[in-house]
Amino acid sequence: MMKYQYQLVILGSSNQYEEDILQVFYRHVKELGLSKEFFIEIRAENFLSEYKQTSPVCCLYFGGDKTIDTDAVTVLLEKAALIIPVVSDLSAVNNVIPDVLNKINAFAVSAETDIERLVSYMLESFSLLRTSRRVFISYKRSETSSIAVQLFEQLEKNGFDVFLDTHSVRPGDDFQEELWHRMADTDVLIMLNSPDFFTSSWTTEEIEKASVMSIGIVQILWPQVTFERQTELSFPIMLKNSDFVSGKVLTKDSLLTDVMIKKIVEQVESVRARTLASRRSNIINEFMREAGQQNKQACVQPEKYIVLKGQQQTVGDILIPAVGVPQSITYDYSRKLYSRLPDTQRPRYLYLLYDHRCIKQKWLEYLSWLDLNLPIKTVRIVEAKEWLQKH
């Protein structure tokens, strides 16, 4: 196995947020179940000796003196490596980053609240977080519709694919089937816990399903409302009267202040890695438990995929846990993982291991069709027992 799997390249000028960015980055790496040892930090002084074009790479270029580290930047661009220009002011981009980076969309970090979002993009670039960024808003229409729409709009501006029942179900679709399908594929659920939230059977069932699926819940609690610990992945934000525009706490046109909206978005970014790690661990643990009961030799690799041993201790099959609904990007990640493995570690067959519950029938039929036409197959976790008996 490679000594270093992930290369974090840091170039450019000194930046006041660099230490904080790295601290948050490695915190989420730990939450995802990876050791810091799987990463190497590469800077200009050790770039030539340490950089390997065959290993995954993410580069942060901190804007300042635009003439700094241009040779390393040129090498990375030639190898199609991901570079994120980081600046404090987007209007000054052309003055602080090398000209060869002008066509690349820059990221503004002007406060600590911007760090979580940047770290999410870094993890996505390594395929440690999926690039689809899905959020589900659960709310009581008669109480919090205006705030639900406010959050929907702000989260979309921050790059999230947001499910809001009034905006996300097309005419003619089966409402309930689409709702559960989207929940199965969500990263974080935002619960607008207003006074009458649990008087609705819909909202109650949404929270119950999210808890069963280990989806992280960001609870936004109205004043005087009690925190509901539905799951260990439940994170509260307690609202005060001053968090509402013009003091309108529970009216048809209530809105939250910009400061509070930004805090909620930041919390969603922070919870996302923990949610994905927990859901992936549930799938892995369920499979490993069944493998143990059948005396199958299986082990979990540091990158969180499962190797099932074949005869004479050779690599038999590899199963990659897929959180949510398997998409084309999931298959592509599996292909890239396979290509990075040495010949001695390459499996007979590659499988995606996923939980099909709540996924709509049309999508399941599509996955079955892909099984017939692609080298990468799928295994439903609820059918792990029968699958293992055949392998």
C-alpha cells in the first residue's frame, strides 16, 4: 500500500486562517475514521521531492504575492490537479493569485465561519465526502413556512441540494415516495422544532426515519421548546427572541436574522462529515456482523472498504459501502479506487454495498439494470446473508 494516499499541497502566501483550516480539516478526517497519517502536507520547499502525480491531491493556494510558488502551480495544472485559490476578498482575486489561476473559481475566507465550507470542498476533492451535498428540511407548514423557505434559499446559495416539500416534488410524482427517497439520500436533516412540530404525523415520521437511518439532525429550537434527543447525531441550536427579524417569533412572515441563518448553515457543514461516517459505519458493521456469523474472512481497510478473502487467502471480492442512493459518481469513485490498488490487491469482483430501504422503486430497477451491464455490481445490505452464502 502507498505510504501516503492523500496529498494536501499548501502554496502561496502566509494566511491567518491556515492553522484553523488544517485543524478543522483533520478533525473531520478523524470523524470519518481516517488517521492523519494517511495525509502528507506538501509545501513549496518539499514539493519536488514529495509530490506524486499518481496519488490524490488537493492544493490550497493562499492569495497574496502572486509571484510565489508559480512553478509548483504550473506542475499541478499540467497534471490536472485540483487547486483552490483562497483569498480574503473576491474582488481582488486578479491582484493576489498567479495569472495562470485566473480561470479557476476562488474561495473567499474572511472569517472563521467560512472555514467549514472550505474544508467540505477539500474533503469532497479527495472523495472522502460525496460531491452531492443534500439537506432535508423538516418543518410544520402552519408555523414555520417562511423560515423554511429562507433556509432553502440560503443553503442553495451555499451549494446544497435542498429538499423542501413545497419546492422539490414535481407535479405528477408520488409525493410520499419522493419524500422518503430524498431522505434516504440526504446528508443532514434540519428540524425546525417549533411549538407544534410533533403534532403533525408527517414531521414525527420524518424524524423517526432520520433517526433509524442515522442521519444527522440539526435541531433549531424555538424559545421555550424542549430539545428532543432523537439520535446521538442530534445537534441543537437554541433560538432567542433576538434571533428573529423584528421580534416576530411565530408569525406567518417570521424570518431569522442573517447572523443566525449563517450559523445554521455552518452547523450543517460541520455535521455533514459525522453523518456520512455514521451511516457508512452502520452498513459496514451490519455486513461484518453477518460475515462473522458465517465464518467468512472479511476485513475493513483504512479507506473504509471491505475485503472478502478468497481461497488460499487471496483477495476475493471488494465491497464499497455507498451512503444513500448509488449514483454515477459512486461508481466512478469505485473505479478510481480499483485503479489505485496494486495488482496483488485487486479483487475478482467489485461491489457497491448499500441500503435500499426508502429508495423509490424506479431507481432500484435502474440499479438492477446497471448490474446487468456494468462490471461493478450492487449488494443490498438486507440481502448480505444470502449473498455471503453464495460467496
